[in-house]
Amino acid sequence: MISLNRLAARLLSGLAVCLAAAPAAAERLGTVDALVRPHVGVDTPGLAVLVTRKGETLHAAGYGFADIGRKRPVDPDTLFDLASVSKQMTALAAALQVAEGRLAVDTPVARHLPVLPEIHDGAHRPITVDDLLHHTAGFADYLDDDGLDYDGTTTNAEVLAWLADTPLLLAPGEAFDYSNTGYVVLGSLVAAVDGARSLNAVLQARLFRPLGMTSTALGLPVDRKRRATGYAGTDGDFEKSEWDTAVEGDGTVWTSIADLARYEAALAGDGLFTGRTRDALFRNGRLDDGSPLDDGDGAGYGWGWSLYEDDNGHRVAAHGGSWYGTATAYRRTLDTGLTVIVLANGEDFDAEDLADTIAERLDR
């Protein structure tokens, strides 16, 4: 175990680098620093924070260590594993295909992925693209202990082959049931529709290269020297925790807040998609009986985004991610245009809580 001196960690947090800031936002940037500092070296070795307003970067900063042993600080170009925050990018690729007429939300999944049955064991109708997007397919989770014999080399094709012979847990459209499996299937379907060898190839062609996100990729970081080393632990005691995986769709996007500033600017602007597509991303889904999706805590779900109302009464689209050595949060306040992204290299850190705290403080 590695113990960090809290005072040293807080001094390190002062090395935060701001890429761009409007003069009027200076006081708010200080607020962000004050909210972040108590966590650095205590709850996570390091983290990066991006704050934008309607696509304009107000704050992009690194805090603490990307690698404790080498004393390498986090900066805006440090690469983090987004974990489940990656799902929104898978859904966005599908949304672009829908906008082009290459895909329809009511299309049966098996039409594009014939390895899967038209009607699964336990289903009364075909599973559709809409079911994948909204977590209503009823799939078993390939990551469960009694699921697939899974390791870091497992591929999407192996997940699909396992799924083809695995009964559903729920009938399609019956209930919201958050599903990593569903987004692996969606990633494979998106690749099949574009005739691509992988979801990474689709996202590179449709999003990453056009947006100048040259440091973003699935599976492994583009530059290992810029990778944030992953850790587990709390109270300043950390040990390395990393598990690289090959499955695409539900996670494994490696990126930086510098690249995410470009991505968020595109989401907030008009060049990437039409208003109809944007509405679909942030519209709550429905079950077959017509009832709106509810995750059990009052949040709905759009296309790769949880949807809820915050303590200030603002509509929010957000998603968190957690995997070995990483904790992430991406929060968009739809009413005010404020976005907060938190990427941490401590898997036990509550990145979503920090993102909520920053957003609600700035949007008072």
C-alpha cells in the first residue's frame, strides 16, 4: 500500500492547469478548486475536471498524481478510462446512423447480427435497437459471476455467441434493467451497420477524427506514457488496480479532458446533428405498456444518458462510470448549458457526487 502525505497532495493540487477561462468566471474557477482539493490524495490519487458552458471551456485542470511512484501529475492531456461513460458515444454513433436512415429504432437486432436469434428464449417479440439503447432488452449480464467466462481478451463476438444461447432475465420492453450486455450488442450492431471491423473504427471515423480527438481510442490509450495509472483505496492509502479489456460498446474509451472539451463543444453545437437527434438523446424511453423508464431512484434514461432533475430544479443528463482503477462522471445541465466532467484514477472515488456538487454550486 502507498500512503500519500495529505499536505503534499494538496500542494500538488495547486498545480492545476486551466486551458481557458473567461475573466468573468474567475471566481467560479476558484470555487471548483476549493471543492476539488479536499479529495486529492485522500479519496483518489488524482483527477481531472472540465467545466464548460454551452460548449465554451471555462475550466480544464488536472489535480494530484497520474502515477504515484513516478510523481507524474495529472494534466488536461492525461488519459483516463471512461468506463460506462463510454456508453453515450456508442449511443451517439447509433443516433447518427438513425439520422442518416441507415438504422431504425424499431429494427430487430438479429437483422444486423444474425448470430442472435430473432426471438430469444424468454421473449414474446424481437429485441429492437430501441431496447438496446434504453436497457429494456432483458439480457443477462455477461460480467456477472454466473455469466460468461470472461477475461481481458474476451471479444464482442464471444459475448454475442454466449448471449445467443442464454435465456433472457426479463421479457423485452417489460422493465428498465441497466445492461452492459445490451451496449456490447449495440456496439457490435453499430459496427455491422457501417461495415466496420470494430466500434473503435466507427467512432474514429464518425466522431474522434472529425472532432480532432486524436488522443481518444477504445481498448487501450493511444499513448501509454500519458495514461493515468489506476488505483484502489481510500484515506490516502492506494494500491494499483488495473484490468484492460477488449470488449467494446459498454466501456473502454480512453480519453482526456482536452479531447472531451472538443466532444462537448460538438454536443452543444449544431454541426454534429440536428435538433431532432439531440431531442432523442435526451428524451426518456418508455416500456411496452407506455410507462416512462424509471431506474428505481426516480431517474429516466435516454440514449446513453440518465435523466433526472437536480436540487436546483434543473433538467440533467448524466452518466457515471466505474472500473478497475477508474471513476468517471459526465454531467450536462440541459436548462443552463453547464457541463461538468470528472475523471479520477481512484476506483473508490465518488466522481458523480463531485460533479453534482460542482454543477449545483455554479448553477445556483
